[in-house]
Amino acid sequence: MTSVTTTCRDISELLPAAQLACRLLFQECCKAGITNIFITETYRSQERQKYLYSQGRTRPGQIVTWTLNSNHKSRLAWDIAVSPPQSLYDVATLSRIGAIARKLGITWGGDWVGSIDRPHFEVKSNWVIPKGYKLEGQVIVPTSSVIKVQLIVEGNKPNENEKDDDTMQFTNETTKAAVRDYLKQAIDKKLIDKSHLEKFDAGTLTGGDFEGLKIIIAQRSN
């Protein structure tokens, strides 16, 4: 059993609608140039919610939550923070994210009256991607400040003279590093075996291989 002091940052612990909404939000933030953000909490048990609620009330410390009935425990909410050198809950950055969230039909805690919660985002269980938006590739959603948000699209298609060579191509090293980190995290979680990373490092992993791996990783994460 997970301790009430342990924070869950895994978006695969959210319901499918919230997972999709979270990925879309990070994608749109990335396209807007906001890449220095990361997840600080997703699912939260009722026991942990009670523990956090007691802080500043029956336990020492500042008040960190205003409710015992958070959508974190319903697997429909996630919290976001900002990487250094900006402050952890930089108002300007979170406000920019909040504006993007509104366009996507995602509720932002910064819009609440009374108990404002700028790091907080949530959706209803029946949320769907609004018209005009779609996931454009694999979205890397960081869970720490050391990784930037990345949107990984399928590699360039081979030209007529290279039809038999569909190995992944990259236009810059940052994208290549993000793909490698994505595969490494999946291996660490035992979702795929290390042979795929070896193929990637050898330059023999194809775009088709990667698309298949994304489907396997998504299925095994749920």
C-alpha cells in the first residue's frame, strides 16, 4: 500500500479522458513555447487527501488544500509546476497555461472564485478533444524539472530511392534525446525490453517499429 506521504506523478494513473486531456494540454503548451513545466501530482487516494487536508489544521505546516473531496482521488485531475530558474508556481506561466486550458475545455483552478489553485487542472470523465485540435504525435509529459516538454512527430518519410529504409530520422539532437528518454523510461517500467533501445542506439529502429512500441506502451500503461 502506498504511503500517504508519497506523491503519484504518473499520468497513466488517471482516467483515459484525463490522460488524453493532460497530453493535449502539454502538447499545446509545447507549441506555444512553454516547455519548462512538469507534473507534480496526478492520482491521490482519499487517505492522502485527508493527510494533506490536516496540514495547517491538525498538523504543522501551511494549508495546502481546501477540500476533502478533490478530483485527484477521482483520477481526473493533475497539478503542474514550473522549472527553475522561475519560481515553482510562477503566476505568469501558470496563467498562460490556464488560458490554453480554457480553449481545450479543461478546468483551471486559477479560474476558481475564493479558493484559487493555479497549479491545478481537471476534466470531467466525459471530456473529449474539442473541434480543431488533435494529438499530433507522441507528447513527452515530464514528471521532474530536468526534462523539457517534447512533441515527437513521426520521422521524415523516405524518398523514392529509400523506400526500403524507414529508419527514424531526426532534425535535431534534442528531439532524438527525447525519444531515447521515452524508450528508456518504458524499459525502466518494464513495459518493453531493452532490445528496442539497442536498436535505437544502433540507428536501426524504424518509424514503424516506434509506432508499434507506442501502442504497446500505451496499452501496458493502462
